[in-house]
Amino acid sequence: MSTRTDDRPDVAQPRLGGVGWLRWTWRQLTSMRTALFLLLLLAIGAIPGSTFPQRSIDPARTAQWIADHPTAGPLLDRLGFFEVYASPWFAAIYLLLFVSLIGCVLPRTRILWHQLRSSPPRAPRRLDRLAAHRAAEVQGDPEEVREVLRGALRGRRYRVHAHDGETLSAEKGYLRETGNLVFHVALIGVLVGVGWGHLLGWKGDVIVPVGKTFANTLSRYDTFSPGPWVDVTALSPFTLRLDDLDVEFETETTGRGQFGAPRDFEASTTFTDAEGSTEERSIRVNGPLETGAGTVFLLGNGYAPRITVRDAEGTVLYSDATPFLAQDNNYTSVGAVKVPGASPQQLGFAGFFLPTGVIDGERGPHSVFPDALDPQLALTGFEGELFPSGRPQSVYSLDTEAMIAIPGADGADQLRILLRPGESFELPGARGSITFDGVERFAGLSIRTDPGKGLTLVAALLSLAGLVASLVIRRRRVFVRVGPGEQPGRTVVSVGGLAKDDDDGMADEVAALLTGLEGTG
């Protein structure tokens, strides 16, 4: 047995070169498979934005999360998990998806344009080979029958063309591809709208007690998240005074809702625009206020007990309505009072505000009803340095890292204070006094400006309409061939139907055309 040696020269494989690789990369990027993959990747990339606290929304909570996770926190911060929507990797996915969609739409639009301008293809010679086919001999001349069929096809919204005197070619369903293109163009519109809103939009949150006035300036916001192109010094100068906050709770055990559940929130305000025009407006949970320079939403409400702290000589060191954050449906609220002007050490108080207070050994201080029927203030005192690290702090919590608990006058390890409206408490060690003056309500307002929301809404509706059209409309072609029958005055009609995708109704469409002819035999 011998082995033959192949002396033929090696086949030279083609080389792509730089331009070839660029063309290949562009085709891969603009394929529908890549666009769907990038859309899925964008959805996955948004998960950390809803899982981890975002620095642009709550810097204090973000800093606290990083401090509580010394190993994972700095690593995730370097990866941009706390600023997902401003991170380079999220922007890269966003832009690649944008380019991919444009690359998908443009050639398909050109193809559709050529198809709309071209005539339907000629009828096949053997219509009986098509999936849907029927033949019949009917009364009438071939020319007459053909014209009747032409009218019937047009009545069914077909584009009809006669390539010769014996055949008709008809097609419809181009709106299916049009809907598909509208869907993809609308997705581009959504991306543009979201991106435009991110660049020029902003969002700010503020707590406004009843009787206070909010001015639309950067310094008045508790949190403010501007877009990269927003000029924070050029905010529209409107003011909003919170005149009253009407909150209703369910007081019946049997009624429209659970006992203690909120029934209605309404903030009565006085709005003054940039021109000085003043009018009274109300804000509800589902009824925001349009200012012309932003939309004001009522996101929450709570209690702000008015607290006054004095030193040993009676000088007022702190006096303000202090918001407390509700923790349950009965508005058991937590908060903190920070007195940086106290001497020789700064003072801080943390604890609970109880609208209808109860203190027991099992649950501790808590509220049994959300309305202020028996308001109580339960606090513990600390002294030391209020802001040791300089990092952002929540207004509702007290950082006791560089503070120590004030001992109680009765020898207890920690000072505990329980006050009702109008009551005062003398702090031990000549530290002064704290007074619970009364209770006020506050409204949590969120002011947002999104210049791209109109485009995003229109694009979203168009994408839905395009998707429905691409799913519902059928792409069909019908071919008709007519010829003289065996007897004078008779015509043989052969009709074949072809659908682009699976279409169970194609056979019925063909049958309906023959049934509509008079004298079908």
C-alpha cells in the first residue's frame, strides 16, 4: 500500500485587510441580533442602578453603604455601580445600541422604499405548486373575469399589476415591514429622548414645613441632581409657599380601607412665578403642579416637631421645625437634632416622634395611629463632634462615631428624654435645656425637569403601534391566471396565494376570491 503525496501548492486564503475588517465589524454591529443583545445588556446594566444607592440621588446613603462594606464598597465604586447612569460602560452600551439601531434601520428603509416603488413579481407558470391554490371554471369572457378579479383584489387592499393579458399579480402587507421600521425608529426616539432628558434635565428634592416658602435656587434643595449640560445658576426664579397640608386617615375599622390607612393627601400652596404673578394651587399625589420650569410632585409627608435648644444662660442655640422620617404606617418617625453651636461640646439628639405615642417594654416607643392625637418626643442625648469625617449625613440620623452618650441625671448610662408639646427638659451638667414647642407637618416635594419626556412619550406610543402592526398585519401575494374554457363564454380561473410567514388564512383568502365570482362552477 503506497501513500500519495499531494504536490499541489497551498491554496491562498483571502485576507480581509483593514477595510475588510471594518466592514465586517460594521455588519456585526448593525445586525438585528447585536441590537437585541445590546438592548438586553442595557437592561442588565440598569439593575445595579436600582439595587445599589446612587450618589446623585442620596449621597449620604451611598457614603454609608461604602463605609459599611469596606471590601466591596470601594471596588464597586471604582466600577461605577453607585453612578450607573453616568458611568462610561453604561454610556458605551447606550451609544452602541443607538448606532446599531440606526445601522439596522437605514438599509431596511431603503429596501422597503424600493419594494414600494416596484411592481409585484410575475405570476408563476404553475400556480398549483403554491401552498394555497384553487381553480374553477366560471361564466364570462377572460377579459371580463380578469377585471372583476382586479376589482375584488383592490377591494381587499391589494396592489394589483397585470404583466400580460392572462395574469394578475397582487400583494399587500407592506405596512407590516413599515410597522417594524416604525418600531425601531421609535426605539431610537426613546433613546434620544432619554439622553436629551439626562443632559438637560434635573431633579431636586426638598422638605417644606407648613408655613414655609421654598425658592427655586440651588441652595434651597436638600438633594439636587443636575444633568451635565444644566446651568444650576440659571434656574427659573419661582417660589412656592406651603400654606396647609390636609391629610386624612381611615378612622373606621370597617370602611373603604384599613384602619389608619391614608385616604387623601393635599398640599395647598401659593405659587409665584418669575413675573411675580401669584395664584393659589393644590398638589396631590397624582396631581402635580406645573410651574413652566419644572413639575412639582407631592412624594410624601410627615411631622416636623418644633424643637428649641438653649444653653445654661437661656440663649437659643437651635430653634426650628425638625422633620422626622416615618418608619411605618402609623408614622412612628425617626429623626435627629444637631446643635453645632453648643459649647464646650457640640450636642446631638436622636430618637422618635410618636404622633399617638405609646411606650411599652416589648416594642419600645411607637405610635398606634398616624394622626397627632397624643404627640410625644422620645430622645437620647449625645455630645462630641457632629461631623467627624466631613462626609455627607442624612438629616434624619446622627453620626455618633465621635460622640459619647450624655449620662442621665439619675445615674443612668444614657440620658433619655420624653416630652409632650409645651414641655421642657433640663439637661444635666449645666448643658442647658430642650423644649418641645409643638408639631408641624411637612411635605416632601420633588421638582423635576425633563425636556425629553415629550419625545420619549411619543416615541414609546409609536413603538407600541409599530409593534402591533408588525404582529397583526400579514404579508400576502396572490397570483391569478385566466384562460378560455372548453365551451364558449366560459373562463378557467386559477388563483394561487403565497404568504411570507405562516398564515393559516391564506387558503380562505384564495377561496373568497373565487366565491365572489358570479357563476362559480
